[in-house]
Amino acid sequence: MRGSGRLRLLLVLLVLTAFTLTALDYRSAGGGSPFDAVRRGSDTLFGPAQRAVGGVVNSVGSALGGLPRLGGYKDDNAKLRAENDRLVAQLHETDGLRRQLDESQTLLRLKDTGTYTIVPARVTAVGSSLGFEWTATIDVGSKAGITVNKTVVNGKGLVGRVKRVGPYSSVVVLVVDPDFSVGMRLLRSGQLGIATGRGLGPLGYQLLGQNSRAAVGDPVYTSGSMTFEPGVPVGRVSSTNADPNALTPTGSLQPYVDVTSLDLVGVIVRPATGTPRVPIPPTVAPVPSQTAGPSATPSPGAPLATATPTATPAP
Amino acid sequence: MTGRRFLLGAATVLTALLLQTTVLSRLPLPGAAPDLLLVLVVAYALAEGPLSGMTTGFIAGVLADSLADHALGRLALVYAVVGYLTGMIEDDSDRSTFLPFLAVGLGALGGVLVFAAEGVLLGDPRITLSALGRSLISSVPYAVVLTPFVVPAVGALVRRVDPELIRR
């Protein structure tokens, strides 16, 4: 095949084929693509291979240190409890008793982080596609009970959501991916908003209420939706946009999770069954870190005890 | 195209894809990850010409697409075009030491631009001006850095497996 005419013809054919594939696949994005079988085949083929190679890479990476562990939940819980203490104390000083109640319930629900049923997984591969995508492949799939749109967390907070599931591996869209957005709630004020990935670095956020206001350093949690579990830490507000013409307040927030050094993550396969109505002990209860299977969920009927010794009831 | 040459192509593409997803993409480097597949496609194009470049590129692209989170065929188009164009560079110039670097650099540059253009056509929210800039300033140098490891190796492998395919 020396003739450049025939070469050009082949190029045109390949380009048209690629276009056709893209068009067919793009039209049916979100399920029912004619190429689902192709993807499943690739996942089945590459999943175990990536696990083998990725496992080695992970061990080397872990030996080098600095990788977050799922056990970091303990620290998180302690921090949350301190935050909780302080907030509950503040709440008693303000009026608006109804809101106080709602708020502490929201806060208490943060405790649920430990009562989610989590399937642990390792990140075996990362997708970049010329630097435009931030996805990770994890080594659990439908055989481990993973389904699409499950929330993925690690010890620090929200990692992403499951986008595609193969038999032995799944693809997770990470928080920083521009295709990723999540309903969020400001911990201090309870205001709602939407956080969206903007590529590596801080996420952008938009508050929903016109009069909402965020302060730098405000912790942000998922608000809970059809896709995301509520109460998963997302990050901290890193800057606010002071544009008076903006319809609603916007700004950026720094995610807790460093997506460049992901290793152990957990997929929330079953949400918490309810707000835990048990006394919160002064010491941190053990959190399921590496073991799969249902964790001990406190019985929802147990009495709600005062969470904080520092909080003094206001008259 | 012999059976052995086909096996060589399959083995190198699969190995590159595996290394790409498990190792290169996870390196804590700023910007886009080094794209080993693209360098491999250019290496085949330089060793054997545009026909080899675009077919290798198309197949490698479809495989990469099937693992990634975008519509199938996008990287296939990018790699096929890059393979064809870098295969054409060789035809009317003498072989020099810098040619592979130039070809890979231009290939990476063109690849990112074609991928971004496709994304704009499809309304992909991931394609923004800042993402494009970040990808360009990192992809091109990383690809050039990979060149001395990949291009001579592919040339040597092709020469061993099927010397008749080497042009010049």
C-alpha cells in the first residue's frame, strides 16, 4: 500500500468509523449504549491485570509513605466531635430553637459515617485521557455488590462516585473531575449549595440561597441526594467570590481528599439506616476500616443523649 | 504484515495501556499524565509509516476509550490522525536525531488539540480553556521525555520481528 491516495482513503475511513462510534455511544450516554459489551469486555480483561500491576504500584507507593488510610476515620470522627461540641454550645446561645434542633440532628447524622456499610477497595488505575479526565479504577465490581452511582469515600472524605461497574472492577469519577457535581451543605449555617469539580485543585461551589453566605474555612458536607449519601465531608471553603452582581454566592472549596495519592477507598453500598440515637461516648468508637460487611448499626430506638458535656442548656 | 508483527503490535499496545493506567497516570506530576500510548503510536508511525501509525493508533485508541469515561472512538480518532500525520513527516526528510522528538512533540500537541476539538463539538463539560492550557503545557514535554525510551525500542523490535516493514 504505497499510494498516498489509498492511505488517505483509509485515514478517512478510520476517522469516520471513530466518529460513528462516538456518535452512537454519546447518544446513549447514561445507559443502554450499544458498546456496553465492549466496555464490559475491557473491564473484565483489564480489571485483574490492573489489579496485579496496580497492587505492586500501591505497595511501592505505600512504602514511600504519605498515602491516606481508611483508618483515618478515627481522626475525622474526633475532629467532627470537637466541631459538634463547639457548635452545639453556640446553638444554645442563639434563638430559633427549631433550627437548633434540626442542626444538631444534621450534625448527629455526621456520626453515621461509621455506620454506613462500606465495601473497601484499592485504587488500581487512574484515567487521565490527555489530562482532561479524573477517574480512578478500583478493584471491586458487581461481584462485590457495587452498583452505579454509589458514593466512594476514604478516611478523609468524599472521593467520588461510581460511574461504571465491571465484574471485578469499577470506574469512579473523582471529585475534581469537571463532570462531577454534588449537593453540599455548609456545616456551620446549614445552607445548601452545589459543588462542582474544576480539574485538579479546588472545587467551585454555588450556594442556592440568595442570602446565603459562606466564610473561608467553613467545612462542607454532602447534603444527600439520590446519588450521594448525606454527611460525607467534602472539603473546606477556600475562597469566596465577592461579586455583588452574582445571582447567588459562589467561591471555591479545597477538597479534603488528595486525588493524586488515592490508595484505599470505601464504596458505600448501603446507607445508614437512620440517625443514631445513642449516647456519643467520649472516646472514639472503632470504625470499620478494612473489613467488608455490615457494621454495627445502633438501634434507631435508643434514646438520644446529650452529645456534649460543654453545652449548657439555655433557659 | 506477518503474524509475529501483529503479535508485537498487540503486546506493545496492551503493555503500554496497562503501564499508562496503573503507573504513569498515578505519578504525582503536575498537569496531564504522560501519554505512553501516543508516543508508542508515533514510534510505529516513524518506524513503518502512516499505514502502521494510523491502524495502531485506531486500535490503541479504541482500547483506551473502552477503559476511560468518555464516548467510544474519541481517542481512536485522535491516535489515528496522529499516527497518520507523524508517519507522513518522515517521507520527505532525512532521518535526524531530533526528528523523533519533533514528531512526538507535534503529535502530542496535535493530539490534545484534536481531542479538545472533539470535546467542544460534543459539548463535553471537561473541555475548558484552562484545562486545555494545562494539558498542553504538560503533555508535550512529558511525551518528548518518553521519546528516547520508546522510539528506539519500537524501532529495534520491529527490525527484529519483521525487518521488511522498516522503511528508509
